Amino acid sequence: MILENIPSLYPAGLAVAFAAIIIAFFAMFREKEDIHKLIIVDLIEITGLVVIALLATDLAEALILPGLVVGIAEILA
């Protein structure tokens, strides 16, 4: 039942991901404090990985795991 609805949710997922990217970049230009800019950059990175996961197949496998590892390492550092 859920698997039948996935193709219809694909364009909605792309629209939400691109909307989040636009909002995050707008917030990046408006923000003045550096620590908040770092948090927004992490948000942009995550939404970028979502777009890669939705659009690509083999490329997603090659980029998402290293991207997540680097992102988590940056957050923990």
C-alpha cells in the first residue's frame, strides 16, 4: 500500500527539498552571527544530500555516506 504511493510523493519530496535549500540560503545571507551561519551551513548540507538521494542512484551511494561522515565529524568537532 505504501509502496504504491511513493512515485506520487517523489515530486513533492523534490519540491520540499528545494524549498528548504532556498530558505536556508536566504537565512544565510540575512544572518550576522557566525555560530548561526555554521548551523545554517549544516542545514544546507543536509538538504543537498536529500536532493542527491532523490535524483541520483549510484552517485547518491558514492556521495551520501562520505558526506554524512564529514558532516557528523564537523558537528562533533
